Amino acid sequence: MNWKIYLSGEIHTNWREEIEQQVKVLDLPVEIYAPVTDHASSDDCGVSILGAEEDKFWHDHKGAKVNAIRTRTLIEKSDVVVVCFGEKYKQWNAAFDAGYASALGKSLIIMHGPDHQHALKEVDAAALAVTRTPKEVVNVLSYVIRGEL
Amino acid sequence: MNWKIYLSGEIHTNWREEIEQQVKVLDLPVEIYAPVTDHASSDDCGVSILGAEEDKFWHDHKGAKVNAIRTRTLIEKSDVVVVCFGEKYKQWNAAFDAGYASALGKSLIIMHGPDHQHALKEVDAAALAVTRTPKEVVNVLSYVIRGEL
Amino acid sequence: MNWKIYLSGEIHTNWREEIEQQVKVLDLPVEIYAPVTDHASSDDCGVSILGAEEDKFWHDHKGAKVNAIRTRTLIEKSDVVVVCFGEKYKQWNAAFDAGYASALGKSLIIMHGPDHQHALKEVDAAALAVTRTPKEVVNVLSYVIRGEL
Amino acid sequence: MNWKIYLSGEIHTNWREEIEQQVKVLDLPVEIYAPVTDHASSDDCGVSILGAEEDKFWHDHKGAKVNAIRTRTLIEKSDVVVVCFGEKYKQWNAAFDAGYASALGKSLIIMHGPDHQHALKEVDAAALAVTRTPKEVVNVLSYVIRGEL
Amino acid sequence: MNWKIYLSGEIHTNWREEIEQQVKVLDLPVEIYAPVTDHASSDDCGVSILGAEEDKFWHDHKGAKVNAIRTRTLIEKSDVVVVCFGEKYKQWNAAFDAGYASALGKSLIIMHGPDHQHALKEVDAAALAVTRTPKEVVNVLSYVIRGEL
Amino acid sequence: MNWKIYLSGEIHTNWREEIEQQVKVLDLPVEIYAPVTDHASSDDCGVSILGAEEDKFWHDHKGAKVNAIRTRTLIEKSDVVVVCFGEKYKQWNAAFDAGYASALGKSLIIMHGPDHQHALKEVDAAALAVTRTPKEVVNVLSYVIRGEL
Amino acid sequence: MNWKIYLSGEIHTNWREEIEQQVKVLDLPVEIYAPVTDHASSDDCGVSILGAEEDKFWHDHKGAKVNAIRTRTLIEKSDVVVVCFGEKYKQWNAAFDAGYASALGKSLIIMHGPDHQHALKEVDAAALAVTRTPKEVVNVLSYVIRGEL
Amino acid sequence: MNWKIYLSGEIHTNWREEIEQQVKVLDLPVEIYAPVTDHASSDDCGVSILGAEEDKFWHDHKGAKVNAIRTRTLIEKSDVVVVCFGEKYKQWNAAFDAGYASALGKSLIIMHGPDHQHALKEVDAAALAVTRTPKEVVNVLSYVIRGEL
């Protein structure tokens, strides 16, 4: 069985690459999914494909909906959803994804630094593992898939 | 992962072929589904296989139900449902499919010309992308699957 | 038990009033739901409440979404969804509602004149009763609720 | 029919009271739900009832889970979920609730000021109405419930 | 709490009346549902309301669908579905109802005489109680509702 | 895509073999499922594997439950459920399967001779095709899968 | 809104009465459900109503199924399921109920003494509150319903 | 079709290996899943990967949640869930898994010795087969998959 892992959240550090690399080194049977992580593409995909908008709200709206085709589909196909909260920005879409995945009954793994502990308590409470580093995420995945520490 | 795309609606222009061809050129990992698009077969399949009916209502009824075995099954298996509204006819089955797919939580892409904008506002409001051409549909699919503009 | 009946579709004739009146005369235990049937309110509710839009598409979009709060909620609460197709207009929202209700497993009653028989064959095939007049709709409701012809 | 409305998010301004008051003035048939909005109670409920924790993580964890009994139950019972994002704090639980409600198919109304427009684009894209003030929220509710502008 | 009990199957003996009467004597908090049990009405409701059919198949078809509005709605609302198999006829609709209720997760109580034991083994295997008389059905209902033998 | 077809009902004629053979000739992409059709095995599997029972009811009960592991699993995996009613016996398990499949939203094809038309009207009313011969069943499958008459 | 609370597990101490009494004192808007707690009735209900069995397995089987009509129905109707593990016996039905309620998405409150902490770790991990006394259970209920400590 | 079989419960005897070996000998098309059966790893996985806890409750809690990522995912993917109750320990997680699988509609096979018959009556009543040995489990699997005794 191939495990399907969705990596949601933070797009300004290379945590996804770290996880993908370590997963490859361990040869874990996983299929890794992610949102579009190129910031500019993600912001402009709607107007780029479907035509410009004068109003910034609709500019963003069109893009967010096109991105939702990808994110909703992939989250729904996943077994485990990992959500990373970085140091900066509001990252409401990360928390939205966590809530969405939680209501679908997906296994949630949350990753964040100690500074965000209190602010993320409701999100953490919905998770099956709260981690701090990509290494910890990979160790959890390796254990639950391989069954060995 | 192979994305499953259902192409519903209009059967009198070659929009499906255009999408299929461009998808092939781009080598997108998709499986494309469609209803029976041969008008005569679609109309007469019921009586042709299961016996003639004198009453036109039951003639149509038998055919519509046989076609439903195909359309419901394939829509339920799809990740994305594209619904095209052409220039002519009532096309209520297209709108029915859009409603059906929407209630199942499928990602909807609607395609229609500017003339139908007002009449399709409820359908468009349920969609994640409103497009005008097969090219735009393919660009949306390419972006959400490949993750690149 | 109170039966919940949603009356979808056509808003330019008084078919809803006829059904409501006859249901009252028969004293049937029903709660009747409907979309907003005032054409102008339905078209303009979005911009009227949430601010004007220059682009007609977004004008319509805002309104259609606000109306969807009402229609989706009430369709989901209904036991029976009656969809009436009138003589004029595209009425794609009626067919969309029929598809939406069908996917939710609601009992569908369709009402339309003989002219639309062929164009509505897929919608009729999903229905448990195809009727021509409000009187027939009420007779079906009365029979299934009271259990007497 | 009584509409059930859940008011999620911001707990440091009186937006809930404004909505409740206006709803009462309009005599709308609604039942209004909310999380515990007393900040200290919400933070300390876990340890206060179930025993102290030395580690802040588990202190918060216990409280967040007890609060989840209330929030999940009430969100699941609601027809409409209103989520307000205020000026301050991370408010990840608000975005989590929005994602949770969205996956359950609830009608979402989002409320926030113009500053947060870009950061909330994914959340707004999942909503059926994006509002700026309690007055707008009440106007939407009044319209979808009463059917009149 | 009011328990909702659907009484499916056999329409040629007075087993429903016996159950209803005993339930009333015991003052059990139940709401009892049933299909239309007047054989002629049940057979002819379709053509009587919606117009005659020359072909017996469609005559029956129209009626069966109209009856389904009642039976499906009430079975879905029920907590317990009691299905009685009598001495005569094929009673395939009774077995269909049992399968339908079983797939919906309803608690099934089956009632039949000893002669049908082998033929009903698959149906009995899906039941939580297999009974022989209305008295036994009522005793089961009384026990599970009141909690006393 | 491989279509999954479950063949339920009648086990005393070779209708399943006829369908399988014709499907092979046509090279249709289907996976065909069926219950255990060896009458003796089906009757005795419970006691044969899990120990004898003195009481015939429990003898049958054990077997029916073991068989249910197979039938429920395979029906749930199927896209289309074909149910054949033969000339003899009560065949309540066939009707039970039809009801079960119907509640799961599977596409139903019913097969029976003209004698059973009236007795099967409720079952037929839940079907998308009512057929008389294995040839007709295969023609329906070929059409809905291949899209050609 | 009335909260529905199911009290599962231990039947040899008076913890349910304590909870019911304190809930009454606090005048909490709850409806309290429970299994049959009379040990003899619970063991013998099957044979008492439906006829004696020689084999102890079937004696127990009949009773367990009749009891399941009550327990499954009430757990499915509940908002919160409280499961108490006492000092004695295997109490596998309590753990079964906890698993059943958990898969249905019910809010779980577990109650047990410190001795069982390690053995119940998987059950506790699925709960939103782990309590030691009826007083704690009531305090949790009071807080989540009233919103005040 | 590959059948997916989850083996839950007892981790101190080699019943899983026996089943796996016999299944291999018979060349049954099955994929076998299991929880982590190394007792120490299972107990300590949480703290080992995610950091030590002083409090034994949270030590266990962290581990139980990490294990739940594996067990919930694999149970949800399974067609048949086999639960073995051994001679020793409370084994509440086994009963929890049985309840969880039952609510998801999985086919349950229970395995236990005669001593536990009465204590497991509610669990057995939810099962489709109650077995005593790995040999019996394999015989049931072989029969339902191969269709031959």
C-alpha cells in the first residue's frame, strides 16, 4: 500500500523538500502531494488563465478558487495531512486546510515552532502528532508506515 | 496520480475533442470520461436494447435511464467535472449534471459564451472556474495538475 | 410528522400559490419552502447588501451565492423537492436544483408541460413522479402523506 | 423553521452582541450558537475542571479539547457558520473552524476588514458571502430567511 | 424521545393493527409509519393521479414510484424497521425494504412463521431480532424503549 | 477504467456463465463478482467451518453471515448490480440485495421473465434497466461502457 | 437546544444516578440516555422475549442483539458519549461503544480510575476529556453547555 | 481483486504469523494489515520521536495518538477486520477497534477462546463470524474470497 501524504502550509522555507528527500532516502512507500508553492503563480493563476480583474478582491478570488481545485482534490485523496505553520504571515489557509482535513477524518500532523504553541492550541488538539521539524514528521511517517522505531 | 475528468454537456460541437487533443499534447496525466455523444444512440438506446415503446415519454424514459448508468457512474468517479453550455437547445441535462456533481462535492469547471452569463449565474456560482474556451479549460487543468502556469 | 416540501423553479406564474392554497384546503401536514421568488430581489440581493459591482458577472455572482445560502439549506432539509419548468427562459437553475436534490437522495417531483418532454427526459428519469399541473402535484403529496387516493 | 447560526472567531469585540441584538429587533427565527467567549475560561477550562498541568502545552491541550466538545457539536448542528476575523492575533482557530464548516458543507459567511483581504482569499473563496460589518451579516441572514430585501 | 417505527411488508392480515393497539395499551412513546396498505390504492395510485397507461408495466411503474416517495422517506426517518413476511405471495418488496433499511444502518426486526425460516436466512441474518408474532415485536419494542422486561 | 459488475440472485440456471462468456467475446473491461453459487456450500459454509449446530435456525444463521462477508463486500465495491429473479423459489435474498444496492446508490439492472412483472414492480421501479435475458444485460453493459449501440 | 448525552459502560455502581442528580440540580438542558442497566434483564432479554436457547452462545447472542437495538439507536442520537470503566470485569462492551461512538464522530468523555490509565491509553487518546469522577463529568457538561466555569 | 484484511488485538502470541503463513500457502489474494506489534515500540513511539514526558499519562497519550495514525488509516482501508482477544490483559484497544470497525460497516471476524464467550457477547453480536483459531479465520477468508469450501 502506498500512503498518500499532503503537505499543507508554509511556502517560504524548504521544509517540503527536506521531507521529500528524507522520505526518498528511507525509501518509504509514499506519494507526496502539495499545493502550488510558487507564490506568484499561486496568486495570479486565476487572472492569468481566465482574464484580468480590476478589483483586487476578484483577482484573488479567481486565483483562490482555481487553487482550490488542486488543494481540495488532493487533501481528499490523502491519508495523512501535514500542516506546517512558519514564523511569518497569517497563514490562515494553513489553518483552513487543517480544519477541512479534520472534518474529513484525515490523520493530522501539525508542525510549528514553540512560539506558536498557545495560538495553535485548537489546531494541535485536533492533531494526532505535533512536531517541530521535518525530521520529526519523517520519523512519525516512517514509524506508522514501517511499524518500526 | 491520474486525474479523472468528466466532460458533460454540449454534444454538437467538437469541444471534447479539442480538450482531449490539447491534453494529449501536454501529456497531462488524466483519464477523460464523457456521456454518449452520438445523438441518435443516446436517444434510442433504451428501445433499441430493451424493446420498442409506443409512447414517446417511455421511449425517452428507457433511454435516459440506460444513459444514467453511464453518466452517474462516471461522474461519481471523477475528480473534476467540466460542464459546457453551447449556444443552442435547453441543455437541462447539462445543468442537472452540474447540480448533481456539485452536491457530490466535485470540483466544477463551467464553460459557456458571454450570452449565457446571466442565465447561468447560479451554476457559475457553484463552480471553481468559469471558462469560455476549451483552451482555458485545458490551462486550468494543466495548472492544477502540474502546478505551473 | 410534518413533511417538508421544497418548490423549485419557475417564478413567473403562480404555481406555488396554487399548491400552497390546495395544501391548506386539504390541511396536509406540510412545511413548504421556496427560493426567493421576487425576481428583482433575487437578482440584486448581493450588491444591495454587500456593495455594488461594476462587472455584471460579479454582480450576478454575489447575488447567486447569497441566494444559495437559502436554497441549499432548504433543499437539504426537505423530504420532497418539486421542480417546475415553465414555458419560457433557460431555467438552468431549476435543472441544477433537480440534479443537486437527486444526488442528495431527495424524492423528486417534476412538473412541466408536454412541449418540454424530450428536453427534460434525463431530469424526468431521475424523478419519482412527472406531473403537469399543481393539482397533480398536490394529489401526489396528499396520497403519499395521507395514504389515501 | 428555526435557522441555526454559529458565530465563530474574534472574541475581543462585541460583534456577536450586535448581531444578536439586531436579530432580536428583526425578530428573525434564529437560534444563535457561539464558542465560550470568556478568554480566561476558555484558556483554563481544562485544568480548572480536570486538574492542573505543569507543561503549558498540556494545559492548553486539555482546554482546547474540552472547548472542542462545544464548538464541534454546535458547528455540526448549524445551518450557517459566520466567521469573524478581527484586527489582532493569529486567529487560527477561526480559520480552522471555517475549514471544518466548509468540509461539512455548511453555508459560510466570512466577516473581516479590508486589511485582511489578501491573506483571507482562500477562506473567502469558500464562503457564500464576504461581509465587513455585523449589519451586513444580519442583512444577509434576514434576506435568506425572510426572502425579502 | 419518540421512537420511529416503520412497519413494512405483508398487507393482507391485521398485524399492523395488533402492534399499534398493543403499543397504545402500553403507552410506548412511538410514532408508527407504514406504506399504503390498501391494495387497490397502492396498485393504481400512479395512473389514478398521473394518467392512464396502456402497458401494464408502466401502469405498475408509475404506481411503484409514487409509493416510493412515501416508503423511502419514512424508512429513512425511522429508528427501527419491522418487516413482516406472510404466508402468501412473493413479497419481494418486503425483502427489498429489508435490504434498503439494512444498508442505511437501521435496526431491523423481522417477523415470519417457521415455514419461511430457510428461505429468509439472509434477511434474518441482517436483523437484530427475528420474531414470530406481533406480540413478540411489541415486547422487543417495549424492552428496548422502556429498558424493562 | 474497469467496470465492476455484481451478479446477484438466481443460482439454478447458467445466466451468469452466459453473461461472462458474452462479456469475454466482446472484450468488455469488466470485473465480474458473484455470490457463492454452489447451493450446498452456500448452505453449509457456516457449520462446516465454524462447527455444527443442532438448531436449523442457527445452522442457517451462521452460514448466512459468513456468506454476507462476501456479498456485502463485493456489492459495495461494484458499480453496477445485476439482480436476476428466476422462475422458482422465494428468492428473498435477491430482493434484499436489490434493496441493499439501491440504498447504496448503485446502478441496478433487474432481469426477470414477464410472469413476475407485477410482483417485482417496486424492485423494477428502483432499477435503471429492466431486462429479460442475459443478452439484454450484456447489451446494456456494452452500451454504457463502450458508448456505442 | 437540548444536549443528548449517552452514559455507557459500568453498571455496578451508581455513577449514572450521580450524574443525573447533579445535572438536575444544575438544571442543565440535557436528555440522558443509557443502556439497560439491570444485569439480569440485559442478559436474558433475548430468550425471555424470543424463546429459550440451549446453547449459552445463542442465549447471549439473542440478548446482545436485542440490546443493540437500544444502544446503537441511542448512541447515534447522542451529541456526547460518556464511557465509564469500573474496577472490575472485562467491560469490552464499554470499549466497543467507545470505538463505535468515535467512528461516528461523537464527542467522547471517558471516566476511569488511575489504575486503568495505561490499559485505556488508546481509548483515552480518542476522547475529548478524560475524567475520574461523575463530578468531573458534570463539570465538563456544564461548562460546554453553559459556557461558564 | 485484492482483499484487505486488518488483524487487530492480541500481540503476545503468534496468531498473526499463523494466519499470514496459511494465507500464503493457500495463495489467497489478500493484503494483510496490522498495528505495530512490538510492545515496547508501541508504548514508547510518542516520546521516542516527539520528546519525553514526565507524566505517564501524556507519555502514553502521545504514543497512542501516533499509533492511531496507523491503525485508523489501515482499518478504514480494510474490507475485513479480524479482532483477536487473548487470554490475558484488558485488551480494551481490541474492543475499541471492533466498535470502530463496526460503525464503519466493515465485516468483522472475532477470534477468542470459550472462556471469554459471555464477556464478549456484544462484540460477537456485531460480528459476521466468531472463530476460535487462526485456522478457522483462514478458512472463512478462503471461502469468502475463493467461493469454495
